[in-house]
Amino acid sequence: MAAEKPGTELLTDLADRISQAIVHHLDAEHAAQIGESIACAMAEHWGGQLIYFPKGKFLFLSKRDRQIYAEFTGHNHKELARRHNVSEQHIYRIVKAMHRQDLDDRHGDLFTETDPV
């Protein structure tokens, strides 16, 4: 890979990853064009800002658990247990885990020491 200007690595990687993700659905040239187009749009929209990418674990949790968390109102454990055919105790565990993951994704680990820059 040729040397890149500082700050372009993220956008180049974004374009490459998008291209790799969609190349199975399109030919390589169109996949590369779409990847570059999305990277340019991201640069235009987010350019100049300090960006933190969460690990995104929340996206990979089960669809059912995400649905339960989305339907949770704070006091409907019993209703959710019936609707999703699980125990009420399991609803408590799901809500607790989903809430923790949601906070981690939004705020990161505030208490982990990082190396000085």
C-alpha cells in the first residue's frame, strides 16, 4: 500500500471495507465506487471532528433481546415474558445486559487506563 497522508487511513479503510462487504453483490469496480462514495460522504459529514467508534457489540446481540429491550418501559417485565415466551427472571437479565451494553457502546469504558499519547 502506498504511503497515505496523515488522517486518510480511516477513510481509505472505510472505503475498502465497504467495497469488500458488497463485492459479493456487485462487480469489483462498482463495489469500489460505492465504497469510495460512502467514504467521501462520511468525510463531508463528519470531517474535522474527533470520532470514537464503539465496538458495536450491541448490534450483534440477538434480535429477540434487542426487541425486548426496545419494548421495555421500565415496568412491563411480566408482559414481555409472556409475549416472548421466556421467564420474567430472564427478562430482568436481558434488560440488565442490554442496558449495560448500551451504556458501554455510548460511553466506552470510563475507568480503563489508556496509554498516554
